[in-house]
Amino acid sequence: MSNEGQAFIVFVVGMLVLMGIGMKMALALVLTGAGMAWVLGFWDTQLLAQNLVAGVDSFPLLAVPFFILAGELMNSGGISQRIVAMAQAWVGHIRGGLGYVVIGAAVLMASMSGSALADTAALATILLPMMRQQGYPMHTSAGLIASGGIIAPIIPPSMPFVIYGVTTNTSISALFVSGIVPGLIMGAGLIIAWRWVLRDLDLPRGTPLPMKDRVRATGKAFWALLMPLIIIGGMKSGVFTPTEAAVVAAFYAMVIALFVHREMKVADLYGVLVRAAKTTSIVMFLCAGAAVASYMITLSDLPNLLIGWLGPLVESPKLLMLVMMVVLVIVGTALDLTPTILIFAPVMLPIAVKAGIDPVYFGLMFVLNGAIGLITPPVGTVLNVVAGVGRLSLHQVIRGVNPFLLSYTAILFIFVLFPQIVTAPVAWMR
């Protein structure tokens, strides 16, 4: 067997074994990359160290810590709570209204933070107690909140799009634009699924609020609603780049939290910064470890090996996309979104490009598939967040998420058949 074939076996078997024994993903990537370097005859500790540093030495990646910080400031500074209150004022009285509040708040919050975990934690903390108090089934409520949380990686600003763009050298601005329509379609899909679930639920209607109260709740959320307009408008007009947009988002959230809403004090910033730094360190260590593995994957010519395997499908782009989406669905059950992007995107994108698939469209589909993996057992990071916040068993949350998971799967299949849904808005914005 050739060295390249041995390196491929080391990569696959090494990752499976190391994940199986519970090793942290970042360290598993480093060790697997080191094993591939040994087999390929490129063993050099200096080379490994250089790739570790290169994995995080990127200006666009600076967006990640600032978007994480923006999400923490939103949750601590009352921005998330005002979004939920506004949604409740308008649709909370409808039968099953808190479910619609979850969906509306999830879409709005997704346009501000870009983090599935941050949005899910905020929604679960605020809305799960309310849904429990009003007699909503906890498994269904938790499943809906988890499903709403994964809209965040799709609607800009999206941290996974930043990581994907840096990893594959794809335009981050174009990726951001590509997520707007699919993110709204995901929200519509959740509404349809929720209406279907409501058939079996005996939930009372509430009393509509007077128009003046609705307007007052909307006014209180004004500064929060202005945030996505500033971010998207600034990038569209060329005032700032996606990386600079992350800084603007964090600064804006801090100003609103401290001086407008006044729900934070300067002393509270220390705790916010510490939480953001801890999350950032996890993401950046993953990027560093993946750089080692990705470099060795390139040296072992793995992309061309996969192109050879999938060669017959290159002539049929839609069939190729369908096959790759199925592969990513399987991968998503075992890997979190960030390592999935770091490991598989550089390998799969050249195959897609050779088949004539638009790289921005492929990036959207890749991240969407990975986001769905966040609510797919057994890993399901977002499922664990909801279970922890709501003090529910993971089994309950998994049972509740199934109807919404089916809705997302149908949407993914529609995007495979009709890529124009994604590509047309990008072309129009350009």
C-alpha cells in the first residue's frame, strides 16, 4: 500500500479511535495529523508547530471572538429579553403562541449573534419556564427551541460562515448574503411544523394586548432591531468588512447594554469577557488542530483520491450534491459543526467545484447540513444545551425535536433540487 493510502487509514482510524475514547476534538486532530506526517515521511515538530500557529493566524478569524463577545453581551445586557418580549406582544395570544414567539425570536436573534449555542441558551432560559407554566409539553417545547437555535449559523452574521470562508478561501460576504433567504425559509418551515404539532395539543388562547402595549414592546426592542441593519448595511455598502462588522457588533451591544438598557454595569464586563474568552479558546484550538490535519490531508492528496471515487457523479451535480449531503448527515451525527467544517470542507469543495457547483452555494449547503447535525443525536450539542438549561433528559429533547428535524431535512432536499433559491439572491446582491 502507498504512503498516501496508509495516511488515509491513519486519518480515518485515528479519528474514530481517539473520539471513541473521549479525547477532545482539537487534540485528536493534532495527534491524527502528527500520525499522518509520520507515515508520509514529513515528520518535523517545527512543521507541526508552524501549522498550529498558521491555523489561527488569520485576520478574518478575528471575527469569531468578537461575534462570541457580542452574543454574550446580548444575553447579559437585556437585548435578547427585549426581542422575546416584542415577539410575545405580537403573537403570544395565539393558540400555541409561545411556539411562534420562539420562532420569531430565534430568527431575530440569529441576525445578531451568529452563534447557535448562545441563541439556544438564551431562548431556553427565557421561554422554557414560561412554556412549562402555561402547560406546554416540555419535550415538544425543548425540541422547538433547539430547532430555532440552529437558524443562527445560517442568517448573517454567522460564525460558521466565517470559519468556512477562512478554511476554503470563499468570500465571507457572499456566504453571509447566501444565508438570508434560507434562514427565513427555515423559520417558515418551523412555523409549518409547529402548526402540525399543535393539532394534538390542547393549548388555550391568550388575550391580545392593546396596540399601544405592542408598540411599546416594539419600541423597547428598537435598539436591538437596529443591530442587524447596521451590520448587514455596513457590509453591503462597503463601510466595513465582515471582520470589522464583528467588532462593530460587539461594541454596539456593549454600548446598548451599559448606557441604553443599563442592565449591565462596568464591573459585569469582566465576567462577560471571561465567558467569551473561554468559548473563543475552544474554537481557536479547534482551528489550530484542524490546520495540522488539513495540511497533511493536502500532502496525502486525499481530495484527488475522493475525486477519483466520486468521478462518475461529477457529471451529475445534483446527484453529487445529494450524495455529499447524505455523507455530511452521517458525519453530523458524530461531529460538531466547527470540526466538520475544518476537516471536510477543504476536501469536499474541490470535488464540488469540479462538478460545476457554485462554491458559495456549496458553502451554504455544507453549513446548513452541519447545523442540522447540532440537533441530531448522539452528539447534538444544541440538544444538550436545552436539556441542561431545562433540566430535562436528553431523550425527552430528542423525542421533541423529531418533527422539526423532518422539516429541516425537507428544506435541505429542496435546496439540492433548486439551488437557484440560494444562488439567485447572491447574484442579485452582487
